[in-house]
Amino acid sequence: MKRLDRSGPPDDTFPMPRLLPRPLRRAASCFAPLLGMIGCSATPPPSPASAAAPRPAPAQVAAPAPRPAPREAFDPAHPVLLGIDVLESSGFAVIRGKSVGLLTHPAGVNMRGVSTIEVLRHAPDVRLVALFSPEHGVRGEFLGGANLLDHVDARTGLMVHSLYHGTGSKPTRAQLKGIDAMVIDLQDVGARSYTFVSAMKMCMEGCFENGVEVIVLDRPNPLGGLKVDGPPLDPQLVSYVGEFRVPYVHGLTIGELARMAKEAPDILKIPDAVRESGRLTVVPMRGWRRTMRWSDTGLTWVPTSQLLPDFSAVEGYAMTGLGTQLGGFKSGIGTAYPFRGISYHGVRFEALERELRAMKIPGIDFRRVSAPDPKTGKPELGLYVEITDWDLWRPTELGLHLIRLACKYDPRTFASATKSELGVFQKCLGSAAFYNDVVAHGARVDVEAYVRDWQARALLYQQQSRRYWLYR
């Protein structure tokens, strides 16, 4: 799968949060300069000469919309109004009288399941003039990594401009001609390597460079806003499967990530003056809280890709995605249990179960499942990963152990992988230190030490990223 490989941004500062206990501040000071997470950077205090200089306008949050009809406001089945619902309840105030483009996909729907494409097509005094496509397509008809071409949408007759050609791309001046504002309605899954947040970021770059306003309709992080886990992204590994230097499970909504991209330097690959003058409005949700998982929202999950058909698979993506990328581990049993079922070719599932249980990974358990093999029809056996304690669950921990275990089962796991496979794996993982360690030491890599280190970094990141929060 071809991926965009950018050079990393320059090193940045990472001031120590005073809210942490003194011992943790002391320990963190040893490694804080190495974190370099762009979204967590703070600009230095202004010098006396520059203190009076005008500050760039921050990203805007749409003014509170009028309360929707009572049926929407008090329907217990819909405790959360999405950004598109809030926009609609405001009478489309921020786009009224404008010609708009729309970057979206099948999961871009309102709380009743109506596509944002249709909502904007029928919005009064709004002209939807073009669609823009991320990976998998506006209608979700393409497999991951496919080269998507511009085409006319058969349902609407609108031109669809592809922002994905095997890797991401920015909208061009020609594609943006006649567009006053770009509306973005994409459902993220809360894991850094999922490419829709990268599509948003690159769309912001192209729009800001061409003077087009960007309006992001916010959506829930399905894993909630408090779960942060996994390796931070090293600067040299920034790519289309990791455009934000955040932990693998980042705990932000797509609207909050848009604010980070607008306000923090070195995320958008455009001159600072262009970033600062760019116009961004985030239309926030109503009723969403950081403690909410997708199952708490009352919303129906619309598949974001072929392998994420439900919320169970979304939880699994963060757990097993990294661990099944190389070597003999397989995600899914037959065509069932995507990202939740695991097996290893040539290892009996009883033996695999013993190995995994012996690790005593907090918050998860395993049960035996079977599903028909799609080729032979015979039962295929494997283990289903259950989340038994959400608070103890560290999403990426299992995947890291799977990488170690794959090296135990086959010491040539990394040696037998192609250069392309290794490159994509490194970019998704995001940690050169862990990668180099596991390549050198295989099954002897100390996964627990990395988990402890990344947990400490996650505390720092959460304090830093609060500045972009729209919800409590």
C-alpha cells in the first residue's frame, strides 16, 4: 500500500505541566524534551518587544445554536446532537448564502442517519457545488489504498474530487474554484493511523492556501475523550498514516484535532502566516461528554470502512491492528470478528490462549470462537478479545505483545517482511525506539517497559492537549 512519506517537523518545546505531582514532574523532565509532539507544543513567552504584537485569530467555535425542536432536544434515544444536527438546527447560519464543497464519506450522517450530502443539498440558501473524497470514497465503495479518480457522483450529479490517490493530497486551486467554504464531516475512530484525520488536515492546508474557509462538523471520538494510550509519533515517522504527533490512541474529536492543526505550529505544512490567516470554524456537538463511548451516544454506527462494520471492530482496531500487521497473526476469524478475532497460522488456538492468558494483560480476556472459512466453508477457530474492564484497558498493549509473540513463533518475522511492509509498519507504530528494539531483540523486547514509559507521556500529553478541548 503506497503511503505519503513526509520528513518530520522540527523539534519543538514541551513545557512541564505544574498539575503533575512533583515526583512525576522530576521523572518526566528526563524524557520530555524527546517527546516532540507537535500538538502539545507551546510557543515561548513573547519578548517585551513583541508582547504588544497582534495575536493570530484562533480557530472559531460556532456560536451556540438555537435549541432544536423538543423532539430532538429531549429524545432519550438521541442524547447527542452531531455537528451536522447543530448546524441544521441553527438554520445553517455559518454557511447560509455560500457555495460550499463537502469532504465526507458514508459515515457522514446526521443523528437520524441521513447523509450530510442530502442535508446540505436541501439546505435553504446553501449551494452544495462539489464533493471531495477521502480514502475509501464518498460512498465507501473502494478498498483501502486504492487509487481514487475524480468522477461524477451518480446519485447527485455532483463532481467528486479525489483527495486520495493511494496516498493523500491537498485540494487544488482548480478544484476549489467557485467554493466559498469547505465543509468537512468525517467520522474518525480515535486511532492515529486511521487516515480520515489526515484527509482533514491536508484539506485544511489546500483551503487555507487558496483563501477558502473551512467548517468542521464535529463528531464523537468513539473511544471517548479520556482514553489515551500507546506510542507518541516520532517526527521522522510523520506520514499520511500519522499526520498528528499524538499517542496512538489520542482522545480527541476530529474538531479538536482541527483546532490543534490551526493553532499549533508545524502541523499544517504551509507557512505560518497562511495558517494564522486561515479561517476555521468548528461546529461542536451538543450533549457529548468525554466519558462517553460510542455506545453511550444513542447513535447508530455507520461503517467507516469495510473492516470496521461496528463499534466492536473499532475497539479492536486499536487493540490488534498493530499486532497483526506483520508476521503470522491474523485479524478476524474467517470474515467474522474483524480486529477482535485473532489466530496464528500453525499454532493451535489452545496454545495461543495459554500464552495470552499468561501475560495477564489488564482489562481484557479471551474466549474461543469459530466461523466458516470463506474458501472452504470449514470452521475456522480462533480467540475473541473481550474488554472486561474499560478503565484498566490499555488499547495498544495487546498489539505490542502480539508483535513480541510473533517474533517468538517466527524469529524471521521482520527479516521476511518486504521493505514496503516494514515502512508502513514503522509509520503506523510511530516509535523508532520500539521498532529498532524489537528488530534487534525479537521476543526478548521489554514490552512492559515501553508501556510504562508511554503511560507517563500520555499524562503529559493529556495536560497539554486540554487547550484544544471543546467538551468536558
